[in-house]
Amino acid sequence: MRGRLFWKICLAFWCTALLINQGSWLIFFLTWDPPPSLQWVMDEKVAPVQLASARNVIETGGMPAYQALRAAMPVEQQDAIEILPVAKGAQPPAPAPNKRVMMARTPEGQQLALVYVNKGESRREWSFLRSLRRSGDYMIAAAVGGLLFAAGLAWYLTRPIRTMQRGFGRLAAGQLDTRLLPDMGSRRDEIADLARDFDAMAARLEQLLAMRDQLLHDVSHELRSPLARLNLAIALMRQNPAKAATSVERIETEVRRLDELVGELLSLARLESGGQGQDSYFELGGLVENILANARYEAKASGVRVDARFTSDNEGDSITDDSLPRHDLIVQGEFELMRRALENVVRNAIKLSTTGQVVEVELRVERGQDMEALMAPSSGRAILFVRDEGPGIPDDKIASMFDPFVRLSPQASGGFGLGLAIARRAVMALGGRISARNRSYHGRPVNGLEVQIDLPLYRGGEKG
Ligand SMILES: Nc1ncnc2c1ncn2[C@@H]1O[C@H](COP(=O)(O)OP(=O)(O)O)[C@@H](O)[C@H]1O
Ligand SMILES: [Mg+2]
């Protein structure tokens, strides 16, 4: 038993097909002007000639001559003319549309009426019922054909829907590897698009769940080692109370580390769940300045220099300035998100630089060029570049460096590999993008990594 939709579509199309079919049949017959029959046309032409010659023969040779003429005619013509004697003073038969009458007088003086009856139809008779009866076969054929057509169409339309229904069922039952597009055959229509969207959704779900599982796995793994060390320190303390001070120190370190990890995990989870305020705003220039001050302080210890640069891309020409802009770069979103993101990136750069190297932070403002961009609340974008002269990253690792718990270089040990994951989520929550690439100068690779953060600006960008 097929579903309801199948029957709905099938019936609707069948009725439409029947209506169109029978309707055009009816209209054809209602407007049809039937021509006279061939017999009628022939008789109309032949009658005057036959009547005239019959009269001639009768008036000259009398009935015997006419009988001789009649005998010479083809059999089906012999009774075409009826000859009626007309009594003196009597009315001859009246002519009618199908009846011609001609008078003749025999040499004996007898009055005769020659009557020719046209046996054809002057107008073809037509009645709806008769035409229905005559077109009965045609109607049955049309009905059956229409039904087949409607059923075919309904099948064609409902089959992918049923496939999709099954797909949703399987997905709901937890089979995340369900894909619909392969079942769609060579379809290239909206239904195929729907199947493609479904597949994208299923793939995304699959990926998200896999990420969640991976994260859970990584978190438990990450928690296990400090906990093991804690246990060890406690056991040592029990064994040797004299050395309690070292053990307590150890325990303090591990507890601090655990606290840090949990803190980072919490911010990651908070970002993951979304719900960042859309009605808060912050000023980007001041934020960058603030982070630069902290970074310079931190970098001094390892002999790394931190440079700042401001570039404004107003109407095509770019102005470079060593000072940061006035406080007019308004970004919609939470200040704290951006602070965490930028701080993580800058601290990575400093951590991976060695004495004498330079970390460069560039803030570039690009104003919208077209009118539409000027009218929109978001007028242009800000781009932050953080460049260092450190070891960079193998190109095949760049895509994964923003994933949680990814640590690539041994220099960076100490972190949990959550910093960039948090930074990416934070930037995304602000409607921006973060990416990284190894640095190059005029096409040639040079040492170092460049991290780029694109942010939509709510307002601002005019310097001065
Ligand atoms: N500027 C950089 N240059 C080279 N490698 C980097 C840089 N920034 C980050 N990385 C690599 O990316 C990894 C992930 O960084 P992050 O998520 O901040 O984790 P963490 O700093 O906790 O190790 C780091 O372990 C490091 O190997
Ligand atoms: Mg980091």
C-alpha cells in the first residue's frame, strides 16, 4: 500500500487528465458545424438534370418512352423519381428542402408530378449522447492512459520522498553514515538538492559527534596524568612524611595545572554552546593596545621584540602608521572573546620565538568600497595579523592546529593545545575567521608563522 501522497497526486493528475481530455472533446463537438452529407450534395446536383430529362421524355413520348429511359438507367437510380398522377384541379405535392417537384404533361394531356426525394442529410445530425457513444472506445483509452500517466507521475514524485523518509528514520535511529544522494540516481532537481542538503547535515552531525567523542577522550586522557602524579605525590608523602614539603609543592603544581585545564575547557564549552551577547560592543584598537602592553612585558623576559603596525585601506590607498588608531573601531560582540583569542595567538608567537626575534602585530582596516557596504551596519572589516620569526608549522598540520588538544612543537609544551581551539571558536562567535599560514616574502618562504584574524566591523575605520 503506497502512502497518501501517492494517491493524492495520482487522483489529482488523473482527474486533470480526464477533464482536459473530455472537455476538449466536448468543446470540439459543441462548436463543430457538421457539413451536409456527400449523398445530399450529389443529389442536389443530379436532381434538376434527372427531373428535366424525365419531363422532356414524358412530354414528347409519354409514359412508354419514360419506361424505356428508366430501364436504361442504373438500378439504384431507377426509383429516384416518383411519378404521381395529379387529378384536374388538385394540388400537386408541395416541395420541401429535400424534395423537388416538377410538373409534366403527357401527350395525352395527363398531369403528372415528378418528385425527387434527396435521401442524403442536409445537416449531419449531432447529439452529445450519440457522440459519447461513438467515442466510447476513445474515452476508455484516454481514461486508462490518463490513469497510467498519473500513477507514473505520482510514483516519480513520491518515490524520493519515501527514500528520504527512510533516510530520516535511519538517521534518527543513530545511523549517522546514512546518505541519500546515491539513491537519487540521475536526478538533478530540487529533490536532489534536498538529498544533498540532507547528506551535508548528516555528515556534519557525524563530524560533530566524532569531535565530541574525541574531545571527551582527550579530556579524560589529559586529566589522567596530573591525577596520577597527584596520587604519586600523596603516596610519597605517606611513605616519607619528612619530605612532605616537596610533595606538597608537587601537589600544588598539579592542582594549579588541573585548574588551568578545567578553566580552558570551560571556556571552550561555553563558546561551543554559543549564546554570546549580540547587544554588546567593544573597541578593537584599545583591546589591541592593551594586549600589546601585556605581550611586550612578557616578551622582554625572553628578549623578543613586539612591533605594532596600523594599516588603513581607505578607498584603495593604504596608509601605514606605527601608532594604533584612535578609538573608533567598533566590533559587535563580547570583549572577553576577542581578548582571549588575540592573547592566545600573540602568546603562542612569543613562546615560539627566541631571543632577538620580532613578533609583529598588524591591524589593517578595510572599508567597504561600494555604497551597499557603506549603508550596512557593518562598514568594512578589520584584519589582525600576528607574525613571528619562529619555526612555523609543517603545511599539512596547519589545518589541524586549531583543533582541541593539538600540540605540534615541543617548544610549546606546557600548554594543553586548547589555546587556538578557543581562539577559533571565539573569533567565529564574533562573526569572523581565523587562519594561519607559513610566512613567505615575495613568494619565497621565510621563517615564521602568520596568523590572520578577520573581523567584521560594526562601525569605524576613519582615521582622524
Ligand atoms: N606561532 C606559532 N608558530 C609555530 N607553531 C605554533 C604557533 N602557534 C601555535 N603553534 C603550534 O600549534 C599548537 C597549538 O597551539 P595552542 O592551541 O595555542 O596550544 P598550546 O599553546 O596550548 O600548545 C602549539 O602546540 C604549537 O605547536
Ligand atoms: Mg597557546
